[in-house]
Amino acid sequence: MSGAASTSMTTRAGAPRDVLLEDSIQFLPGVGPRRAEQFAKLGIKTVGNLLDYLPARHERHEFRTIENLDEGMIATVVGRIAAIRSQGGRRNSRVTATLVDNTGRCSLTWFNAQYVLDKLEQGTHIRATGKITEFMQLPQMVNPRFEVLGSDAQPVNEKLPPRLEPVYPATMEVPSRLIARLIAANLDRMVGQVREWYPPEFARQRRLIPRRQALGAIHRPTDERELAAARKRLAYDELLLMRIAVTLARRNRTALETAAAMPCTPQIDQRIRRRFPFRLTAGQDRAVKEIATDLATTRPMHRLLQGDVGCGKTVVALYAALTAVANKHQVAIMAPTELLAQQHARAIATYLEGSRVRHGLLVGGMPARQRKEMLASISQGEMDIVVGTHALLQGDVAFARLGLVVIDEQHRFGVRQRATIRSKGPAPHYLVMTATPIPRTLALTVFGDLDVTTIEELPPGRTPISTQVMGPGRHETAWESVRRELEAGRQAYVVYPLIDESDKSESKAATTEFKRLSQRVFSRHAVGLLHGRMESEERTTVMREFAAGTIAVLVATTVIEVGIDVPNATCMVIEHAERFGLSQLHQLRGRVGRGAHRSHCFLLTETPAAAEHQRLAVLAKTTDGFKVAEEDLRIRGPGEMLGLRQHGLPELRVADLIEDADLLRLAQRDAGQIVRGDPGLRRAEHEGLRAALVSRHVEMLQVAGIG
Ligand code: ADP
Ligand code: MG
């Protein structure tokens, strides 16, 4: 490509023909091979890439007379140089000038910019732009940009709307200013070539300005209103494109794959419901109906089941599993950790007591012989429900008739892992569960290829958890409250952060604290320790004792984040709460508040930072997992929140998942309609869309394709 570009460049040399969007940016005046290479590092290779390189933000430049300058603003003033002088030596020079207009005086300072002296002298009229600070009680601009004007210069017109200067994501080599200059110099001819994506009627109904106008305005807005309209149009385009890519990928998949139809008859439904010692909540009911509908067809189910901790997802998953078993198919249930796999296995065993359904556990630490037997019964179809970690569908595990895969994701898998799991064998149905409620908009983005079921209510009889944030030095208050609960016969968790289960120092911290707590703080109560580096047998024993109430205080690392269900535990102390994300803290505290007694959660933090306290205070204010998740999303961004940074989260450049939630819903609906009506995007009216999809979203299509 670069070869072709350079030949055509030599033939075209000097010809003032219009540069095309497909051309290398080397064709732009002033861009040589060196610059082109530097731009390439920003992903700008063609002229079209340059046009698509959108500002990260816009700086407001106000037009002001000197008396109206405010500290902190970026302003443009017009005035006359009343005095100018230079100080300091060669390396460390400073030029200072006094600028006057009819309203006042302003000080200008340039560092290491002797060239200024060549352009300015006493009496020169200039227009200067810079950030306003204060210096010796005068407004000051440091290193202002300026333009020399004639002596007939007019004073600034303060009625003009502020200028909005684009600020581009930049590097040391390619500063924002350079990008801005190059774009400004070529904007008209670039924009002139932009093709519209939608028929006029389509755009009008959605109040979208033409794409051409939007691209022009985002780089050179005349005012805030135009900028907002431009942003809206480009955000919509971006979201629509993403949804189309995801929808197409999903269509391809469902066209290629067939699953077994596993209908749920009224008899099966009744038989399954009898297994549960309670009535399903309305949310659970809705969820099982949606799942049963999916399972009844040969189109593989790809459904995300989300809901707050404790809302009863396990029951819903088991309902799905038993439907498959009733249809003579096997089920694999996968958990992110062995500990959680064991708990799922235990919960399932309880619900299935006395039933003929054959169920078992397959985890890494099993004795070789036991594992071999398990593998044999799985491959001979003698095992109906197998619970395990993600290793379950890898290597030597072969199912005789795998009909359903349940993935308790907890965000430790990502889209990529799901992809490898899916590519094994003939298509089973998939149910993905997640306990961190994902704001709907994010679910549409990250799990864009999944149908989403949300359980909103908790089972009856729960009392909300009261949460308190406690700063440095307030440990004793927390321990005091815990002791009161223990005296009343309740149980408690004390949690230490553990980022990685193999991290020795963190387990050691929990171990050390365990000693201190058991010997001093809770010397009159039984204290147990649980962390990821313990033998699984040992862990099982500790958990059993805690569940039985023999252990009153469980000191644990975040391994308890998932799964444990002890209704008598009403207290949780989380140490170093500042090290956790809000969603994770919310999930952790979901271990309490599972019974009828009022529960308490104490978030201890050693940091005095107000911002941290404010962040944690979100948890004190609400127990609604979705609100917590939205706040988390706002603070940390989607990749961080889901731990998905390496997992191909489609990058959004204009759209904001919170601010543009409505736009996303609209784009989702439209994408569905467009793809249904014209799956190949072959119609003439979709030509622009199709070209954009192919040229810009190859990578996203790949992610969506395997996701
Ligand atoms: P999740 O996996 O969504 O965090 P679980 O499935 O572990 O929630 O359920 C949490 C607790 O609620 C369990 O003790 C379970 O027995 C109980 N539970 C589930 N569904 C109901 C229901 N419909 N009515 C009463 N209790 C329920
Ligand atoms: Mg659960």
C-alpha cells in the first residue's frame, strides 16, 4: 500500500488535484514521510482516518475585555502593548509585556521565547489568547498565543459566543495543536467527500443532522448547540454501527448452529418447582419462562441472567438444568473458582435430595482415579449435571449429550473465554449468570450478542443492610458493634483484600490478622480463617463450621465474595475498602442481609482522602445493585469495572454509556430493523453504512463474531 501511495505521489507531484479520503495523509500539504509515520502511531494513516480522529474535548475560549477577565478561564483579548521587556539569560529567558485596552491592564509572560521580541514592540496591537491567572493583582496570561493586528484593530466583541477549540488526543511527537492545524486546513475538502449513511427521512425522524455537517462541526463548532447536535449524530452512528456488527455476528452464528430442542411441559415444570422449598419470586418466574421458551427451540440460547446478589439466580439456573435433564440432556455448570463450584454442587445436592438426577463435581484438585471415573461417566452419559470450573469444557472432558452450559461468570471470564468454550463440539444452549448487575447499556455493549434477563427483586423477608464508611482510627467502633451482634447470637465476616488468589503476602495479612482477632479482639468467640491458598478440604471444613454456627467470626479474603450463604451472619467488616471497586464491595456485602435480622456492613479505610470517602459513601446511600453499578461505571469506566480491559470491549469514541443510554436503545432498535430488512446491507441506501462497517469495525466484527 505504501508502495502504491509513493508511486502515485511521484506521478501526481505538483498536481493540485483533490486529495481523497482513501489517500495516505502524505498527500496533504506539509505532511512528509516522517510526520506520516508519527501520525500512523495514532492510527491516522489515511486522510479519512484524520477526519475520523475526533477531539477528546473542546476548550471554551471567551472573548473578553480586560476588566471582565476571570481567573481560570481561557480568554481572547484585543489590546495594545504598553510596555515590553526581556529578562534573564539565553537558557532561562522571560519576556514580559503589559497589554492595555479601554478597560484595564493585563500582564503577558513568555518563557524562553525570544522570538516574541521580534514581533512585538511598544504600541503593537495584538489579539492574545491564553489561560487567565493572577499576578501581582493583575490578570496574567502565561505563554499566550497571539496575532499581530493593524493599528485600526477593533476592540473585542464580548457578545460573540465563545470559540470552541478542539483538543485532540495527542502524543509528544504529535501535539493536539498540530493535529488541529492539519484538520482545520483540510476540513472542507475532507468533509465534502463524506457520504451520508441514512435516507433523509430516517435522519429527520431521529433528529439527526447530516453526517457531513456533524463531522465538520465536531472539528470546528460554531457554538455549543451545533456541537451537541454533532455529538449526537456521531454518537448515534457509532452505536448503530456497533449494534449492527454485533447483530450480524449473531445472525451468522445462529444460522450455522443448531441446538437440541428441550421443551418444558407443564408436568416437567411442576416436577421442577416441587424441588424448591419456596415459591419463586415474580422475577424468577419471568426468568424461567424466558429460558424455557429459549430452550424449546433449536436456536441455541445465549442468555445473560443478571440480578443482584441473593436474588436467587442459582434456583433459576437449576430450573434450566432440570429442564435439560428431563429432556435427556447433560448440563455443565461452570463457576469461576473451585470454591464456588463446590458451593454450587452443595446447593444443588440439597435441592436434589432424593431425586434420581445424577450430579457430580469435577475440579482440578481431585484424586486421579476419581477424576478418571468422573470423566468416564460424563462421556457415557451417566452423569446428568456436572459442576466445575472453566476447565470443565477443556482438554479431556467429553460429554455424551451436552444440552446446556451454565456459566456463573462473576466477571472473571470475559467475552473471549466464552468464545473458546463455545467453539467446542455441537452447540449447547448457554446461560450466563452475573451477580454484579450490569447497567443495561453496558450489557448491550459488552454482552451485545446475548439476550438479557434481569431479576430485580429479592426473595421476601430480607432486611436492608445498613452500611457505614469508617475512616482512619475507627476500628474499635466497628469491633464493638460486631461484638454486640455476636453476643446476640449472630455471626460475622471480616474481609481482607486479595487481588489474586496466589498472592502470598495478602494471604499472610489475613493470617496475621486472624491471629490478632482471635487472640485479642474476639477472644471470647470462635474465629475461623478462610483464604484461597488453603487446601480445599480445609476450606470446606471451615465453611461447614461457619454454616453450622460453630465458628462465629470468619476472617476471609475475597474468596467469600461469591457463594457463601449463611443467613445468621449479620455483620461484615471490610478492611482496606478503598482497594475494592464499588461493585465488588456491593457483592461482598451481599453475603450478609440474607436472613430476617438486620445486617450491618462496615467499610474501613485507612485513607483520609475525601474523594475515596465520597466514593464509598455511595454504598452507604443505596443497597440497589444497579445504582451501585452505574456509579461504578461512571467512576471507573466500563473496562475497569468489568475487568474486561484485555477482553475486546468495543471502544466508543463519542458515545457515553450513561449519558447516551437513550440513543443506545434507539440504535439497538434500528440496528435490529436494518439487519432484518437488509442482512447483507446490499441496498443502495445502506452503501455508506456498509462501507463504514467494513473499513472501521473489522476488529469489532471479529470480537462480536467470536464473542
Ligand atoms: P444469587 O445466586 O442470585 O446470589 P441464590 O440463588 O444464592 O442467589 O439465592 C440466595 C438465597 O435466597 C438462597 O438462600 C436461596 O435459598 C434463597 N432463595 C432463592 N429464591 C428464593 C425464593 N423464591 N424465596 C425464598 N428464598 C429464596
Ligand atoms: Mg449465586
